[in-house]
Amino acid sequence: MRNAHTKSEILEIIAILEECYPEPYCELEYKKDYELLFAARLAAQCTDARVNKVTPVLFSKYPSLEAIANADVSDIESIIFQCGFYRIKARDITAAASMLLSDFGGRVPDSMEDLLKLPGVGRKTANLMLGDVHKLPAVVVDTHCIRIANRIGLVNTKDAVKIEMKLREILPPYKSSDFCHRIVLHGRAVCKARSPTCEDCRIAYLCHWGLGIGN
């Protein structure tokens, strides 16, 4: 296995991805902070594209936290059915809406500890909220991040929490959230799960996979 990347190499990877993807973004569509929270819950085991078709219907019928908290769970289920695992997702969304109102004054909390108290919220979603809503240092570890961070050689584990902690250690905090968004965009465009196109990858010369090291 090749030695770990140097700090300068990591900064070079970040800089190249910034050039390739100058506008990092989350593909989940939302207008209110809590809408991103619920969209992220719906996105578990579901595509962002499908979630983006469902959420306009959901948030049009239930346009406030109070409306969602007081909704008939079975009606939420019928709206989000195509997102999969709709029963537990509907339950989590209504319960989280109630907790946001009762415990957090109707606002999405800005700490990992408080976010993890919300039903259905794990570290990935909590980090998404910290980074995208509150503009705080965050590391969102999704399937793209797990795959690509390992391929590049930034980490050597499939454990999401360990990956998060390692990336927090090696990435500049103020760049970490955008880096994760860029990794997703890179994973969809170039470093695909089954057939990465290394010949089109501008960081291939810094990537363990691209260099054929440790694969």
C-alpha cells in the first residue's frame, strides 16, 4: 500500500476538484431548512431525483412544521410511498417535526448532539445540516464518499464514522463540506461505482486507484 498522501497532495486534490466542480451543491431541493432535513430522510435508500419529485407534493400539502407534526401519518405514507421504507420515514418525519417545535423552537439545531436527538437523523444527515444550513465544518459520508475516499487513498476503511473522523483530520475544516459535495459530483460524473473513467479524471495521478496501487 502506498504511503498516505502528504498535506500538499491533499490540498492539490481539493484544488483540482474545486476547478472541476466550481459550484458544489446538494442535489436535494428545498426552500426551508427543515425541508432539507426531511428530504435527506426520504433520500435514504432512494435517489435524490425521486425525492425531488415527492417533496414538492409533501410540502405543498403540509407547508409548515405544525402542519407536518399534526398530519395523519397514513397520509404522509401515501405521499412518500415511492421513496421506499415509507412507514418508518413517515413516522420519523412527523415525530421530528414535533420535536423541532417542542424542543428547538421550530429551528433546525446547529449541533451534532442535538441533531442526533431527532428521529431518523444519523451522522450523515446531521453533517449535511451542519454544512449546508449552518455553514459549519461538516463531513457528509455517503456511498460516493466511502467509495472515492478509499479509491483515492485518503482512507482505508468502509466504516462511515471512521471515514468521517479521518477526513475531519486531514481536510481544512472550512473546505470539508464543499469537498464532500464535490466528491458526490465526481462520483456521478467520473469515478462511478462500476466503471470509473480514470482517463477522464484530473486527480488520477494522485489517486491510488488511478495509479494501480493497493487495488
